[in-house]
Amino acid sequence: MSAPTYKLFCMGNPLLDMQVKDSGALLEKYRLKANDAILAEEKQFGIYDEVKQNPEINYIAGGAAQNAARGAAYVLPPGSVVYTGSVGDDDLAEQLKIANKREGLDQVYQVTKGEKTGACAVVITGHHRSLVTNLRAAEKFNKSHLSSPTVAPLVEGAKFYYVEGFFLTHGVESALELSSKAAAAGKTFILNLSAPFIAQFFGAQLQQVIPHTDFLIGNEAEAEAWATANGLPDPKDLAGIAKHIAALPKTNASRPRTVVFTQGAESTVVVASDKEEPKWYPVTALSDDQIVDTNGAGDAFAGGFIGALVAGKTIDEAVEAGHKLGSLCVQLVGPQYKWPKVQIL
């Protein structure tokens, strides 16, 4: 039996988001702030078992690249997107699979025996949310998984590849494996900066992957961090930073590098190395009462954008799809999308 052919292959740190509403007791018990995002310390490790006991808990397949992969799956026909990353051999991994199946995303996880699946406890108090993350098995991904009998045919069959910046903190060899193969085969590799600290502290890893990157996605804070880390003259000049990155050396010089920087509700800028001028795309603003939660909006944009690219749409159409999916996301709690599906493409 031949392996299925997916158009888009995504890789990142899979996390199970465990969302619960709270009156403030959990915040006090685990010494959390109402509106914050932290990596769990030992004093917070017990929160994951505690929130599991909440009968109203909501499980969402999380992690930046998995959020984007779910977004791409949302806008594309069934069977278009597959995702990989490392999980443990536990019930949280099974919850991830259930959550993905519900949203039409297929996965080929590496199961790391003896490890717990990465998790993010999401404590919601009113309009605030406190995120407590423990990466656990997500940091244990091994490059050999990409050449395993199950996964290798999926890597070979894909035309587009997407990797989150967070993955570079531990998995640069795997990212290089995908990106260099894509460049050599004339396929499309997409990288997301993901967070300012990636550009600040993992510049060496970025510099290894950027030459193979066809599309780079980030936001204004990540662009500023890149500019500061690389000594650019104006860390607020989004178009200038994008132009600098677009012009960096490229392995597959036959196609331009395109850089996309979002700014939340402000305009998105796109710069391609074969174009002289940047192009700005306005965002259709929502009213304050329509915005429920902005967490995951950047991943939603990425999902809509890359989904449109996979569907053969133009850059203009891809940005529009990203904006639409981002808009849907911020009207829900957490990185989710509306069901029944809204037509994006």
C-alpha cells in the first residue's frame, strides 16, 4: 500500500493546550500572573494533572507550527497537510491526535518512550489568560524520524515545507535536512521566526537555515529583534529589515526570497528579492467587542498564507487569506477556527 501524498509537510514542537476557566485560585496556588506566558518551573509542574480534573477542560492541539498546520488544513482540501514533532507515550498524545482529527490535520508523530507530551496549561480569568508551558518530549525530536519508513515518503512527496522558529532551539539538524532537500529539489521551504528571542539568541541556527528559505514570516517584534541582533541601522524600519533578509544569500537562486511581516491589526508588508518596492496590505479592523483573544493570531495568519500558497494562489491572495484566518482566530478563545468552516480561498 503506497503512502498518502501530502502537499504540505510541517514540523515543530507539538503541545497540548489544556484550557480551563478559573476564578483566580489556580493563579494563586501556582504563583501565576493573569496575563502572562512562562515556561513552567518545578513549583508549577502539578498544574497539568490538576486542570485535567476540570470537567469543562478544553483540549486544543497547540504549538506554533501545529497551529499553523491546522490553519492550512482548514483552508485546503482534506488530506493536504501532515505534521510531525515529538510526543510522549501518554494520554496527552492521544488527546492531540483526537484534536487534530477533529480539524482535519494528519500527523506522524515521533513517540519518545518514557517522556511526557509537551503541554501548555491555559488558565483563563475573564479576558486574561496565563500560559504555562512545559516542552518535555517536544525537545526530543530526532532527525532519524524524517528518514523512517513511514515519514520519508511523506517528506519526498510534499511540495511545501513549514518549520517554526521555536524548533531551531533544539532541532536545527532536522530543519536543515528539510530545507536543504527542498532547495535542491526546487520545492518551497517556509520558516517562521516565531518569537523575538529566536533572532536574539539563536542567530547562528537561523543563519544556517535562511539560505534554504523561500518564504520567511514574522511580526514587527521579531523583525525588530532581527534588526538589533544583526546591527541594522533602524530596528523600526519593517520594509528595510524585510529587504535586508530577502537579499541574503540563497541556495536556490533561481527563485526569489519573500519576507512577510505582520503587525497585528496594522498593515502587513511583503518584500521579495526580485522586487524593488515593498508592498503594504491593510488589515480590515475588527471592533473591540469582536476581539475575544489575540493568542495564536500570528499562527493563524501563517496557516492561511501558506495554505493559499499551496493552493496555487498569488501573494496578494495569500496575504488576504492570512488576514481572514487571523480575523477568525481572534474572535474565539485560543488558537481555534470557526466551525462549520468559513470559506477562505
